[in-house]
Amino acid sequence: MNKREVRTIPAKELRITPLAADGTRTISGTAIVFGQRSQDLGNFVEIVAPGAVAKTLSSGQNVLLLNNHNSSQPIASTASRTLQLTTDLRGVSFTAKLDTRQSYANDLALSIESGVTSGCSFGFMTLDDSYADDAGTLVRTLNQIDLFELSVTVSPAYLQTAVDIRSRCPKELRSLLDDDDDDCTCERDEAGNKVDPNCTCDDDDLVSESERSRMLLKIEIAKRK
């Protein structure tokens, strides 16, 4: 079963326009960059392939833009036509109308202007990925993803959450995920579950159940709006 994942990167050229007569401001930037290696995500790096979101964009499914992952603070959506997503050779760009009559939206506008908010996250499920050994570095390529959320965030770091990469990685490359000073690895079945439930060797590879539950709950609430 595919799991929901979230990535956060520095938003490229995050911009905001002056206040319009109708009380809205427009924010824009690049949310996903194609062909660029991430930072180390835990003994592997990641690349988003060009065309990875083609299926999402062609399907017309709703994509939300949230304020700092807060599902109770939606900024825009493709369904309401307040969020537009476009792709080019560089990546996925977004343009969104921000209604400053909402206090949190106005606060966000000020935070973007001051430079405090400078990141953008995207939430997705992996439909197709591949793995390669590049001189001892495990490289994961996201070939096709189901994009369901963008979020303007404070953090500029590219971070990984809620994915057990070991269960998806080919067995012959899993050794690249291990720290040089730690040869202990829990054996897992095809679904990513531990064969021995008492094994604790690689618990750090996974987020806690409470963290995963909180994230999944936020996503489900957002999808129902």
C-alpha cells in the first residue's frame, strides 16, 4: 500500500503582489523542482523526474494549498480555481489568490513579505519510483506521484517524513541505507512490516505511529473540505 509522503524545499522566487481592491493578494513560486537532488534523507537522496505530476494535473483532481500544513487554514484550491499549477522543464509552479480578509491569510502575506516564510511543501503518494547506486549513494527517483497538497511553510529544509524507504528499495541496494557503524537491520516482509516484532535495530528509519497518525488525520480532513 502506498503511503502519503511530504517533502519541503525552499520555494523558488516566492513572490506576493500588493493588495488588490477586492482584498486579495497573489502569491506565486516553484513548489517542485525536477531533476535536482535532495539533501540526505537518511542515507539516500531523491530526485523528482520531469513529468512526475503529469497524471495528477491531467486528471483534474483537487489540489489544496495550505498555510504551514494546517488543514484548518486553507489558502486556495484548484477546484475553486484560486490555485493554478503549471509545469515546465524546471518543475511545478503555482499561482494562488490569498484572501486577506481571513486573519491567518493576512498574517501569511506579511510573513512572506518579511522573508520569514520561504519554503513550500508538497504532499503526495508514490505511484512509481526507481532506485540506483551512484558511487555508493542510493538515489531514489520519483517517476510518477499522486499530488494532493501544497503548503507554504516557514522551514526551508528538504525533509522526509512518513515513509519506510527500506520496504520500497530493491533488496540488493538496501545495504546503502545502513550506517557504516551499524550493521543491525530488521528483516521486513514485502509490506514493510517487521518479521521479528521485537527487533529495534532500524526504528529510526520510521516516524512514530503518533506522528504518522497526526499527519494522516490532517490530510484526510483537508481532502474532505
